[in-house]
Amino acid sequence: MLATPIGIILYGVTGRMGTNQHLVRSILAIREEGGLPLADGTRLLPEPILAGRNADKLKALAKVHGLDRWTTDLDAALADDSVEIFFDAASTQLRAGLLRKAINAGKHVYCEKPVAETVADALDVARRAESAGICHGVVQDKLWLPGIRKLKTLIDSGFFGRILAVRGEFGYWVFEGDPQPAQRPSWNYRREDGGGIVLDMLPHWHYVLENLFGRINAVDCLAVTHIPERRDEAGELYQATADDAAFATFAIHGGIVAHFNSSWVTRVNRDDLLTIQVDGTHGSAVAGLRRCWTQARVNTPKPVWNPDLPPTIDYRGGWQEVPDTSDTGNAFKAQWEAFLRHVKGGTPFPWSLRAGTRGVQLAELALQSSAERRWIDIADLKT
């Protein structure tokens, strides 16, 4: 059966994440499989148009992957009737304006998070999309990671009993640019350019916590800029005006307490760059990006505090790994497939611009909490 083409503008995918996750491992992977099968038996074949501001980067990326269509003229691309979807992975500062332009052109929109720098902008974009009657969504990729899916399975099975607390550890050392080049772009460390780990990571923790454990009712956060100076891509010294670490506690509906440490200035001594521990009355679990370990109540050791003697319990040895029972493949690709089915097959897609706006709200209130040194309650978004 011939696949039905669907034009997709991929804006801002010349960066590492955009190229690897969205272009190569999602859109091109779907094409290599012959298209995405839909419920009616047809197949949907993405036809990407690479768009952005740097012609040299776009041309080089298109050549590497055998693509013919790229452009720096976004208006012309949006005017193309064969284009149905606009996707944005550019810098946060540009996103709201780009989404408004695509919505005005009548395109369905899908984007990286955060949706915008402020709740006001994010909510405005969400309202415009809803009024236009288009399909819209925000990347919430971690929900499709094997480790997170295993946690969800444990929750749904009742393994934990009553969940008490969640603890997340995320981060790694991002080099300052001297002596080694930084592995993240310099704008990430300038508040005036939309940078900061709170705005980058707390929208992630928002959708992970709310999809797994429940609504976040309040936040208490301390945002810190540990390293005040860094070197940019040209080796020039600049002031790091954005937070590079955040220590946040969340009050979740039902009495669950969650705490996440997020840092670009920490060295990793754990099993993964992200680990999440869940403690419940009947058992606990620790999940990384792909693997997950559990300890049930009946397998829990009984330690006794005695600092005068070496430990006698093999604490790690008392945990069992959750086996792999399914493979959803790449997490970004899985959500791309869900969004494409939403656009062409009418299937539900709850990860909308409004859902993404709640992630921006959490980040905005976390920064307010840090500035005012207090807990902040999280109200419902205005309609």
C-alpha cells in the first residue's frame, strides 16, 4: 500500500537534540519503516522540510540525510499547502512567536518544552491554538522512557501501597568552556536569552510527577547560579546570569511529597543521569532512564544505626530488577507517532499546549519561590 505523505516543517533541528532525537530517530526512522500505520490500514509518510536561520547548517544537515527540502524562509514554508504540521525545537526565547505564526497559518503545531518563557505567553499560544481548532502538543518524552514506564506499571499494579515520597536526582557536570568546551549551548546559562535549569527542567518534572503521581499543589525551590562565568562557543568569557542548579520540593495531591535536585554542576555517582526513587508503605523502587529496581516490604532489611561498626548489610543486593516486557523504542519517536495519529487518526493526545503551559507555570512559580524564600501554592490556569 502506498503511504500518504504529510508535510512537516522541522524548525531549529540543527542542534544536537533536534537532529538526533527529532529528525534522525523519529521522523527519518518512521520514513525508513515505510511510514506510520494508522487504524484504517493506511500508512502516513512524513515529508520533512528543514527550516531555520542558518542556511549553511540547514544545507549541510539536509545533504547528510539525503533530504531535498530546506529553507530559511519560514513564511514561504508555512504558505505551502502540502505542509500540515509545524514543529519547533529552536531556543525558548523564539518559541512563542514561531508558534503564533504557524497557528495563524492554520498549521497543527508540536514543539519542544518549555512552550514559552512566561505563563502569559504560553497561555496565549494555547488559547490561540484552541480557538483555531488545530491539533497541538508539547514534547513530554520522558513518559515513554523504559524506566518511567516501569514505574507507571508498578504504580498501576498497586506495588507501592500508599505512596509516601518521590525523590529525583538529575544532572551532570557541564564544562565551563575552559579547559574543555561546554557540552551545552551558552544561551542555556543566560537568563536574558531564556536560559536556566529551572525553566529547562522543571517542566519535565511537572509532567512526570502529574502523569504518574498526581497534581502538584505547591512548590518550594532554591535556584542557584554556582558558576558565575563561563566561556561561549567562540571561547569568549561571559557572565552566567541563569541558574545552573535547583533544589525543589513539591506537594502533590494526596499527601505525596516529591523532591528533585537538578544540577549542571554535579558529578555523577549513581546509575544514570536521572534517577527517581519512589517510597511506599508496601515497597520502594528506583528507576533510571531504562532500568528499574524494586524492594518489597517483605524483602526490606532491618538496619540498626551503629556508626562504630562497618555496615553488615548489602543494601544494593536486596533490590530486584524489573524485567523488560515491552519495547516502545525511542521515547521521542513514540510521542511523534502518537501526535501524528492524533492529527490524522483523531486519537486522543492529552499532552497539549495547555498541559505544557502548566509546566511553564511550575517553573515560573519555582523561581518566585526561590526569590521570595517561601512555599508557593499553584492555582488553576485561567481559561
